[in-house]
Amino acid sequence: MQAAVRGASGEGGASIGLLPGETRAGAAEGLTVAVPTGMGEGRNLLIVRAADALIAVGGEFGTLSEIALAMKIGVPVVGLRTWELGRAGTTIDAFPRARSAQEAVELALQAARRSRR
């Protein structure tokens, strides 16, 4: 999250963090708005529902759940050094993969314009 905050502020943008806990403790430094949800991992659904596109960066199982939720409801996903998905033992090309943060943002913006949910 810290890298996303730096990227947004570096370009004059705002950053909003939907936090899993009931307080703002642990929020990334520099967030424009920190929203404590008290929902734990349930906040992943809020993140996906609010997104025009999702950039999955690295990640653990929470990131995997966000990818799955986004794909289930039709939110475009772009991957950057993140999960590879498979079905029946075969890797599937489920979403585009970027080689850099800049490329990930460009792909996500293009996908969001196309989908216009």
C-alpha cells in the first residue's frame, strides 16, 4: 500500500485506504483518507466493488481473494509480479500481466475505460 500512496501523491492524486481493523492504526503513512471498516478480510469485497480496475501486486491470500472476487463480478484485473492461476493443473491466462508499475496503471486505465461498469 505504501508504494501506491507514494505513486498517487507523486502525481498529485489522492489515496484512500479501506482498513481491515476498527481503527486507523497501521494505515500507510501519507494516505489521504483512511477508512477503518472493522471487517477484516471482508473489506476485500468493498475494495473490489469500489474499483474500476484492480492491480494485483505480489500478495498473499488476501490478494488472491481480491483477484477472484474481481474476476467473478467483472472488474478488470492487471497483475504485477502476482499470482498465477490454473484450472485442472493447467495454468490459465486469466488477466494481463504488467512488467512495471507504470505499465500496470496504463493497462488498468485502458481496461477500466473499456468496461465502464
